[in-house]
Amino acid sequence: MSYRDTARGPNSLLAISRNWLRRAARAGVPVRLAVETNPSAEGEHVTFAEEGRAAMLRVLQTVDAELRGTGSYAGLAVHDLAGWRALGP
């Protein structure tokens, strides 16, 4: 899973996804990156539960803009709808 709550920097969505995207490109398979909206026992860095909807949308826009046109990048997914709806501003 690519669950992270930052777009750039160490341990960010882009940082941890680069290797997966390269490997998927070599294999000719698409990759959809995902973010978490529910609280997580794995740490605050894996979910937008604390940051809220606006922060999540900014990160998603950044990641999509940077990866759009990359061979294996197939877009983004949000886990899950109920969690997304429950996010604050």
C-alpha cells in the first residue's frame, strides 16, 4: 500500500511509490496509488484522518500532476468512501 499523508520528502507517497512504478513499467502493468482516510494504528503518517480533506486533496493534486503521463501510473484511489466523507475540512 502506498498510504502516506505527504506528497514529497522522505517516506512520502512519491518517495515510496517510485520503485513500484518503475517495476510496474518494466512488467507492463498499471499501478494505482492509494491514500487512507481512516485512523490507523500504523501511525499518523499513513492517514489523512488528522490532516483533513483539504490537505488530502492538495497531496493528491501534487502527486497526480507529477506522475501524470508516467508509463505505469494509473491514478489514485481513496480508502474508503465513508472515511473520506467523515474527514473534516
